[in-house]
Amino acid sequence: PKNAPKPTMPAHLGANAIITCGGRLLLERRRDSDTWGLIGGGVKKSETTVQGMVREIYEELGIRVQPDQLQKLQTYGDPGRIAAFQDGSVWRMVIAVYGLDFPREPQMRISAESRELRFFTKEELKTTEIAVTHQDIVEDWFLNR
């Protein structure tokens, strides 16, 4: 968008997951913004996006998954995908999105990055505050299907 702040950092490569179980979507209530967001985060320089996603799922949920359990859905790299953080940095984000469906609800642990983990129905998501950088991804891969 024209009114987006100018990035102050190099482009940031991230990975997020559309994790489902029984037709519901898993979100975390983030500590940094108190909004709900997808599981995921930054990909390290030494990682592929799928390796980064496997690591993030373990860090944020305490669940070990194998790369072949993840289905690559799409990459979001719109030049307008800009995020401003509390430390004043402004990043252009490129996000690889993966899908993962659990046949039954897994045992999860809450990481230091989140306040709560919860599976949401499509109906519940209509009134849930989702992180602005994840809204279009959730709509594309969960709400509009």
C-alpha cells in the first residue's frame, strides 16, 4: 500500500502453517501483540523454509513433525507485505505457507512467545482478532474453502 512505512531492514523470510484438526484452525494468542496468529516465524539463513517450519512447530507447540508431513500451499511475497515492530524496525516479509492436518488434537505446550493455543471453527474466526500479517493467509486457506 502507498501509506506503508518504508522497510528499514532486508527482506525477511518467514514460514507459517495452516494447522487443522477436525475442520478447525490452530492459532496462538501472541504475547507481542495480543492478537491471534498462525504458528511460524522467521527462517534462519542456514534453513530451507520447510526446515524452518519444522523447527517453529517444535518451538511453539512442542510437537515434532517430519518435513514430508507438511504440504507447501503458497508463498506470499507481495511487495506491500510490510510489518512494523515495537523496536522500530520495519520489514518487508516473504512468507512460505504450509498445511498440516492432525487426525486428532495433539498434545501441545505453550511457548514463551504465546499466551494461549486454540483450535477455531470458521464461525469463531469471524469475530476473532487475527494478526494483520496473517489475515489474508487465513482467509485464503481456511475461511474461503
